[in-house]
Amino acid sequence: MKINWGTGIAIGIVLFIAFIMFFVIRMSTDSQYDYDLVVEEYYQKDLAYQSEIDAEKNLTLLSGAISGEKTDKGYLLTFPQEMMNNKTLDGTVFLYRPSNKQLDFLLPLKLSSTQLLIPDERLLDGRWNITIAWDQDGKSFLYRDEIVY
């Protein structure tokens, strides 16, 4: 049987379409390629973005910077002294794992000293985004950082 060039082009087009359909179906059904949104309600978060910018600017009102370091027991955050003197401090520490949504967790910000330890068993090796948000004396504060644990 002899195949002319028209039949060859038709067969090539059908094979190309089958190749593309194979990858579309594979990417749609394979859980390995399933990605979540960074935040569920991103429209509401976008509307509140200016208040986050203002809260980050309020960090300059503090006498020192927030710092963190990896220790044997976990990740140790060090806060300015003036945060200890405030009894009305109310806030949270949120750790976000970009690679796995199930590893994200939220801790209440309760300071008994100028340091806060995030336990080693809660953190896996890799990249984390840490967000510390608190209200102090009627002002909102927001600290963000990327850490590699």
C-alpha cells in the first residue's frame, strides 16, 4: 500500500492532536499537577491591602527590628523590648508553606519574654513565609519574612 503526501499530512495532524489531548487529559487528572490558590478569598485580601501597607510602615515606630534565627529547638523570634511592656498586645504568628497548604499553621502571639520559639517538630526543612500581625496601642503592625529552615 502506498501512502501519498495528503494522507501523510492527515495522519500527522491526527497524531499531533492525539499527542496534545494526551497531555491535556494527563495534566487535568493527575494529582501531582494539582495546585491550590495562595489564599482562598483573594478579592477580599486585595481590598485590605492598603491597611497591610500601613501596618508594615508602623514597624518603623518600634525601637528595634524583629529578628529570627534557627536553633536546635526550633525557630527563635526576637522582638523589641517595648512589645513586652504592653499588656494589650493581641496578635498572631502565621507560617505559610508555599509547597504544601496542609503544613500551614497559626500560633497566637503570647509573649512572656522578648523571644518566641516556634517548635522544631512544627517546621519541616525548606522555605516558609512568616507573617506576624498584632495590634498595640490602637495601631496595627505587620511583619513579613521568608525563612529557610
